[in-house]
Amino acid sequence: LSVPLIAVCGYAAPAVEALLTDALVGAERWGDAEQVFKVKRGLWNCIFDKGQVQESGQLAKELVEMAEHAQRGDWLRLAQRAHGSNLLNEGQLIKARKALERVVSTTEPWSPEATLFEHGENPVSVSRWYLAWITTMEGDVDGGLAQVDAAVEEATALALPIASAFGRSIRNSILYLRRDVTACLENSEAGLAICEEYGFPFWSAHNKIFLAWARAQSGYGESALNLAISGIDEWKATGAGLHICTWNCIAAEAALHVGRTEVADELLEEANNAVRRTGEALMLSEVMRLKGRLFRIIGETTTAIDVLRKSLAIAQQQGAGLFRLRAGLDLARLQIELDTPERDGLAILAAGLDALPNPHAEVADFNEARELLLRYQ
């Protein structure tokens, strides 16, 4: 019963958690390993999406141990997908990639159809979506888009609306990272239509937030900011506490776009608190970068430079080449604007651009970096 309940209520809904918690007690009492794994995997999804990253991480490790002991193809794929998702949201991109690649490369036999029916997902498809997300954050923005497009096409072929909604939502994440406004508008509107037709509140909120970002970049002003905030409220209403950093970055960017610095400050502070509370550090570099922009706008330029350097350090530690480039771009711009004696921002930007798999990709951040370097170096 948990799969249809998740579809209509969301992964982290209290009713889902209560159902699975009761089911686990019964499964463990009867010593039914099949049901114990199934219910624990469902509980992992629930507490993971609640934003309890450390607790769900421990449960993911238990699932991996059970799967490796049983050497079952379906369990191995489901467990490693869970483990990789935790690592990804902790900002451990290299380890996350290894775990998710294991899902895709596992050769133990399994039934994708039975797994989809029992667990509501195909872990190989999901892992491919997340690998595309990682590829994009590492800086291969064209490679990431190609990977997610292929994976979403595969999911669409299943003719399952929830799989299409999930896939389109991950595609939004990549289009947002690429700053592809037009494509994000189209994709999020299509995803939202699926969610409204079939009643998927979790993915509806997800699509609405990315639609708000695309509209903010398209001149919708305050209405885009309001849409972002309402999307975040709807996300939280499902019981979800994951991705608050991401959502608040999107809304804060919209707030800065329309001059609402006080709203941006509140959103970024909540994002920072979420990192400290949950350990979900995937977007921490972007939180710091947007804080740098905020300090720049309100005239606290020394603090802005310090915060941008923190953003750079986090991105480099995570191996997030795209975030490293963005932080370097903002630092170089600010140093040029202030005409500071220290102009290491341009060198940092050049090094970040050169380190990318394809520094000649035609996307906004790359184009702006190349233009700035051509003008001032």
C-alpha cells in the first residue's frame, strides 16, 4: 500500500511513515527477510525525504549489508541507489558517483518490472538521472544534459506518469544548473501538468519551484518570487525537509533579482541552518555564493569577498567544477568592480574554466567567464 500512498501524499508524509513503521514491526516479528528489506527501503525513502540525512544514511548502509549478504540483483540496485543518494546530498560527489555507477553496472539478475511494482521506482533509471546531475555539477554541462535526456526518454517509455514526473523534475535540476531558462520553462510546465492531472503533490511542488526560477529570469518579478515561496511551502506540507538548500537558493536568487534583499537574507539563513541541522551540504557552495552577492548589494564588500572565497573552497573540496566556476566569476567581477589591489579572482576564474571537461560549452556561466577573461586578462 505504501507505493500508491506515496504517489498521492508524498514520500515523507506522516501517513506513509506510520504505515511503514507498523509494517516493519510485523515483518521483523515474523522474521520475513523479504518484507523487512522492502519496508526498510520504503522507510529509507521516507526519512531521507524528510531531510534526516544522517539517519537515512545509516539505514542505507543497513540495506547495502542486507543486499550484499543476499546477493540479490534487485536488492543490490535498490540499496546502492539509496546509499548513493545520501552521499550525493551530503555533497560527496565522488563517492556518490561510485555508488550510483554500481547500480548501473551490477550484473546480478533482477526483474525491473517487479521492482517497479513493489518499490515504485526503477533504481537503474533513477541512478542514471542522478549521475547526469553529478556530471553537470562537475562541470560537464552538455554531457549531463545528454545523459538525463536519454534517461528521461527511457522512463517516459514506461508509460508511468509518476516515473515521467520524477524524471522531468531531475531534468529541471540540470536545466537550472545550465541556466537554460526557455527549456526549464517548458519542462517544468509539462511536469506540472502531469502532476496536476494525476495528483502528485511532491513532484508538483518540485516543478513549481523550478518554474518560478525560470519565470524570475524571464521578467515576471514579484509573482515569480511568490510562486517560488508557495512551491517551497507546498513541498514542506508533504512532510519533506530535503532540498531546502536548493529551493531556498532558487527563491533567494529570485528575491535578489527583484531587489528583495531582506527576503533573500531570510531564505539563505534558513538554508544555512538546514545544512547544520541535517548535513545536506550539496548546495552549500551556492548558498555561500548567493550570500556573497547579497553582501555585495548591501555594501558589505569585504564580507562578500570572504564569503565568496568560502564558496570556492567548498566547491573545490566537493569536486563541483560548475560551482567553482560560478564562485570564481562572482569574485572576479567584484574585485574588478571595487578595483582592489588583489586581483586573484581572474586567475581563479581562468583556472576553474580550464579545469572543466568542456570549457567551450555554450551556456551562460561559461560564456560570461570567457567574456570577462577576454576583456580583462
